[in-house]
Amino acid sequence: MPELPEVETVRDGLDRLVVGAVVRDVEVFRDYSVRRHEGGPAGFADQLRGRRLVAAARRGKYLWLPLAEPVGTGAAEDATLLAHLGMSGQLLVRDPAVVGDWSHPHLRVRLHLDGAPSGARYLDFVDQRTFGHLSVTDLVPTPDGAPGGRGSELAAVPEPVAHIGRDLLDPAFDATAAVAAIRRRRTGIKRALLDQTLLSGVGNIYADEALWRARLHFARATDRLRPIEVRRVLDAATQVMTEALAQGGTSFDDLYVNVNGESGYFARGLAVYGREGEPCPRCGTPARRDVFTNRSSFTCPVCQPRPRSGRW
DNA sequence: TTCCGCACCTGCCGGC
DNA sequence: TGCCGGCAGGTGCGGA
């Protein structure tokens, strides 16, 4: 599933392979994939045709490509192509001269490109489970005046991204403020980690891994955790996502690949996620799976003892 | 205001 | 062999 390291891997690929390209044409094969674009599929295509992709930026799991006119190649304008990969979305950079008449059963949107630095002609949005989406949206200023996200120098973010917090790999991320915000909540620590308004980019996989590294059970109440414990789990999340990024992200199957269609290798680096019954790498106790907020959570019952009065 | 549960969506897999 | 239900899970909305 694409979480922060996977989305950052895709962003880096787009930065190298398609930034500078002009969108010659747009094909929307599945209207639902542009459901968040206010003008519908036709408006989505109209707003992209003839525009130049001037950067590849990211905050948390949101990815965007600021747009400019093709002539007068100045700074980005006030609009951007915004993407969220959801559970299974992929952005694939394709050159038909290399891959032939490539298609995919889950191809939802295709951008035809001219002038990409890689020579690629297609930017394909492939999405099996269709939780992902694309839109063209306005850029709005960041409240703190710092760049909106990794890969962009603009102090602006897409309007739908304005409400989410900065992510742990963002140089402008304020860990002290995040610790305080989490402790003000009256919920479980995993719920807080997954709340994208507090901090962005952490999903189910890395939340479980960070909690295991920090030796905290997912149901520990945020308002009863000491600041140092919250800080410990944030540091662990930063560490595990940095390691995953170095290995191209986590791939369990072909639902996550980079822009070239290649898998990441971090799945083998996971300590507990998806390893029910397998020995904890620290103490050897079989990992446990619980259903928490309608999804699986994996813990070591010894390293991460369940609290007497936790918040499920 | 804050927190929580659920719907959205598709394909795979196991059970019958 | 075919059908059906469960499961995967990020996000946003509505209800408590």
C-alpha cells in the first residue's frame, strides 16, 4: 500500500522523468478516478491540455505537479495536478517506443506528454481498487510561509491538502508541536498516528512498525503517554520510513510499484506487520494480530503489553 | 469540538 | 466448478 516512502519514491521518479513535459492530451477511462475534480472528466482534461508540469511535490501521501503555460517558462501558476494513490494507485511513466502498445486492465487515466526529459510519452494512472484519485486544483499559501512540501520551493499547497499536517520527513515538521498535539487528544496512539491532520504520511504498516520499535501498544491512551514516549514513537516512525525509502518502499504484491513498474524491497525489513504467529525479532514471542478500527494491527504481546484501560 | 464508525471500491482467496 | 463472503485499507462524511 502506498504510504509516505512509496509516494516519495514515485515523486522522485516523476521529478526525474516527466517534469518539464507538456500535456498534449488527456484520456479519462474511468470517471470515478477524477471524482474530486469539480469540472468532471471533461473539465479535468481541459484544464491539463497544453500545460507544462513544472515540479513534483509531496506532502504525506498527497502528490502534486504544479502547472504552468508551455510558453514563457516562468514560475508555476496557481494551479496543480493533484494525485492521491489510495490503496492501489500507480503513476507509471511509459514510452510506447519501448513498451509497445502498452495497456493495463486497471488503466484509469492517461496523460499524453511532449518534451519529457526521459522521452516518455505517457503518464498513466493505474488503480485496481479505485480509492485513488486525480484532480486539477488551486494552490493556496501555506500558513507558515515555508515550502508546501518536498520537491517544491513554493510556499503553497493544493487546496485539498491544506488541512493535513506536515509529514515526518518534511524539514519544516515541528516535532515538539506534534507531540503536544497528540497528547491533547483523547484517543489511542495508533489512531493519532493515522490522523493525517496531526501528522501526515503514516499508514497502517508504518504505524505498526513504529509502535513495535517504540515498544508501545496501539491502544495506549495519548493523554496518558509521557512526552518522551510520544517522541519515541515519532522518531521510530521517521527511522522506519527512512529505511523503507532507501529500499524503494514496501511491496507485498504488484499493487505498489515505482514509476517504472518496479517493486520495493522493504517488506522483508518489517518486524511485525503481516507476520502473525512469526517470532518477534527482539524476544521471539509469536506476533499477534488484532482487529482495530476495522483493520489489522500487529504487535508483540511481550514487547508491547496491552494497557489495562486502553482506547480501542 | 472531538471522536468514532462506516461507506466507498475491486480483486483475491478460502469455504461450501 | 461456481458462488458467496471476508478481507485488504486511506479518506471523508455523518452521527454521537
